[in-house]
Amino acid sequence: MDPVLIVLLYSSIAAFAAALGVLPIVGRPSPPLRWMGWANALASGLMLGVAYSLMVAGLEGRPLHVGGGALLGVLVVWATHALTGTADLDLNRLDEGRPEYGYQVILVNMLHAAHEGVAIGVAMAVSMSFGILMALSLAVHNIPEATVMTTVISRRGIGLRNATVLAIVANGLQVLNAIVTFAIVVAAPVLLPWALGFAVGALVYLVLVELLPESYRQAGHTSIALVTIAAMGVVVLLQGRAG
């Protein structure tokens, strides 16, 4: 199969996996807040596992370029959230009455998906087997992340079916960026360490600045730490065996 089609296939699997995020709230329109905290923690751990695997792959080449890319990734994520006014968005406010709040939640998920797409694309450029594992890890990550999003928007009168569609659509940039990143890096291999670093910086920033702080407020520190570490460990272990 053509490599671009492989990237398209597995990034699409990751995007469509978000549809499963609605399952935990079926028949339970107001799930306990700690569930959302654990969902964020699971997503955080999987994302950190992907970031660690990408960092290891990058440090085998040009570590200074990887470091420069990581700094760029942090700056880009910070800038996009600052410019869109979503830097301090609080997902705990399930009863938030502002009309724009639901749209901001969807926008946050779209921004996350865009950076995750870069991670999938650059991992595929390293090797197809490595990229497939990273894509599947982010597919699992998309499920709890979508649970948080669908919980918020379903409380605003949007049916579960429409919430499911929005969860998939919000991950559309994951597919687009995966393909674009893969094509650019394959065409210009000199950019590989920079792209690896960018993905690492973006993912780690999202976890440390956005996801984990939300998780701590939702479910407490101990359980969040355990879920995050366990999820990260699974990704790292699988990557080690695959390698």
C-alpha cells in the first residue's frame, strides 16, 4: 500500500476512535466529575507515552535540532491558544451558560488534534511500524478526550448522535496534519529532527499546562498520577517491544 494511504488510514482510525468517547455518558447525562478527571488523566498518560517515544527516536539523530523543535512546539501551542482565547478555558464548568463556551470546547479539541496529527505524521516518517503504534496510541487517547468534550456539549442540548459527529469532526485536523507532516518530512528529511522535537514540545505542553491541571481539579492528585503513569507506561512498553 502507498505510504500516504497508510498515513491516511491510521490517522483516520485515530480520528474516528473519538466516536467511542460518547459511550461512557450514554444513559448518564451528568457523569461524576471524577470520571472526567480520570479521562483526562488517561489521555495525558497516553500522550506523554507518545511524546517520550518520539523524543527517544529524535535523540538518536540531532539532539540540538530536536530541542529547537521542542521549543518551537511549545511556542506554537501557547500562541494558538492565546490568540483563540482558549488558554485558560476551564472544562469543569458543565453548567456554563455562555453561548460561546461550547464552541470554545470544540475549538480546544481541534487544536489538540492538529498537534497530535503532527506527531502521527512524523512518527510515520521515522518508520511505518512506529507510526502505526503512535497512531493507535493516540486513537485510544482520543476516546477519553472525546468523553470530556461530548459531556460538555451534550449538556448544552446537543444530542448524543450530534455530539459523536462533532467529536469526529474535531479530529479532522489530526488526519490533515498527519498527511501534510509526513509528506513534508519525507520530501525534506533534514526537517525530521525538528518535526520530532516540535511534536514532543507540543504534546508535553498540552499535558502539563492543560490536561493535568484540569484532571487534578476534577479527581485529586493521587488517582490522577496513578492513571497517568500507568497509561504512559503501557505506551512505552509497547514501543519497546515493537522496537
